[in-house]
Amino acid sequence: MNRSACLIFNPVAGQGNPEQELLEIRALLEPTIDLDIHFTTEEVGADQLAYDAVQRGVDEIIASGGDGTLSAAAAAVINTNIPFGIISRGTANAFANALGIPDTIEAACQTILQGATRNVDVAYCNDRPLILLAGVGFEAETVEKANREAKNRFGIIAYILAGLQQLGELQNFDVEIETEEKIIKTSAAAVTVANAAPPTSVLAQGPGGIIYDDGLLDVTIVAPVNKAGAIAATYHLFQSASSGNAVERDDIGYLRAKQFKITTDPVQKVVLDGEIVGTTPIEVKCVPAGLRVFVPTVEEVEPAEKLEGLPNLVIELKNPPESEEETGG
């Protein structure tokens, strides 16, 4: 007896031919999986299609599109234990890359057909589902500049061109980052909260590797003093992503926690899984093992914490340890 799955397909994702891509997906999956295919439209998004599928009691949900489509579809599957398949056809394909899922249709389908799953963390940012990351400041401005026309024309290079353009308008802002244990105050040009992030998500690479199933979120703070510093910091983050080693520059900090509350002055734009969703403040909370994904095994890198060197840094412990006199020691 064949498996069955709802396939949520975004026909406008990426730069390929959607009709041919769907034919390829069906040719690969349908001999083994009975597919119930639904298309996203301007009126009906991947989230609604996925919620409807959950209500129908489907066995599996497969999403095919860019990171925005995958994030939206995953929202309905959080904490359901329904296996979630990923066939990336977007511009960046960051979520697939972060989990080690191949971004070719054939290899992605083979990952689903093999049937091995892994529970990975997800998160909520201001009650919106987050599978990848939330970017405050520089990254949000860059994503906004890389519009659909540019992505269709240049692909991933559209983000690089937008980033170079944004460097000319680089501005630092004051930021307060609150965890369960402390409050950090500093200034920054970019703050990134990552649940999962591939090496190409450079601004998330302070720890040199993001663990997507540890029940924690990783924040990277980038605080260059000028344009040259921003270029140097970005290059250093790229090196960290490539080597898996944590950053060592004074103008980059990072830390891990279960949840973060981030406020800025002035207010900053926020990008969530590749889509502009509003402005600060934001609250991001991890949902440990909230998503069951068809995914190959990937190597993990253990990150640490580094905040020293950030400008105007203030750290306030929310529950400071009692002194020996207070504890009677």
C-alpha cells in the first residue's frame, strides 16, 4: 500500500519552469506516494493549505517552493508529529541547505522517499512561525531591496547586490536584548536570531555553526564602526561559516538562549524567513523538536558565547547569584 501525502506547490517560486518541475516531482514520488496536490495562489497561501491538510488528517505534508513557502507550510505542522517534506525551488533555499537537504528536485525527492525523519527546532517571532531566522536592521533592509524582479533576473546574486547597496546606507542603532537570565545593551548594525541557518546566511554565523535541534536560539550581533568595518566583519563571518569556527572580532558578538526579546532605538525593520514582516520590538521563543522533517544527517558544530568588545556594552543579570553572606556560606 502506497504512502499518501499532501503536496503544497508554489507555482511562482524560483527561476525554473514550474510545469516541468511539477512533472518531475510527480514522476519521482507518485510510484510510491499518493499525492494530493494543492497550489498556492495570491489569495490562498501555503499556511492555509497546510492547515486544511492537517484538518483532513493527512499522513504527510510536502512543501515545494522558496523559504517563505516552506516556513508558511511548516506553521501548520508544528507539534503535530506529521512528517514534513521539503522540495526547495526558491532563490536562496536556506532552510534545505541548513538541514543538509539537497536542493535539486531529484535528490530532495529521494530524501523524502527514504522516509528517515528527524525532529528539529522551530520558533515563534511575535507569534509568527520561524524556521530559519529573524533579521533586524541591515539584513531586513537588504532583503527589502532584493525584490522579486531582481531575484527572478539575478537569483542569489540579487541579495549580494542589494547588500552592497545597503552598505552605503549603513547605520547603527541602539539595541537591548533580553534573555531569561540577562539584559544586554549595545549598539549594532545588524542583529540576527537564528533557529537554523546555512553558511550563506552570513549574518547569523557568529557561533560558526547553528545547531537546529538543541532547543536553543542563536543571536549574532554585528556592530561595525564604519563601512570598511562592515565589509571586514562580513568577510570574517563568511570565514567562520566556512570553517565552522566562532568569530573573534570585537565588533561581533553572539549568545544562545531559549528566548529573546529585542528592542531598538530607533525602530528597525524585521525580516522573518526571507519576508519583511514589520518592525521591532520582537519576541522570539524556541519550540524544541517542534517539527518532524525528512532530512539526512548533518554534522553539528557546538557554538559558545562571546560578547566582549561590543560598543557601549552593558550586561545586567536578571537573577544575580546571592553572596556568601546572604546564603550563610
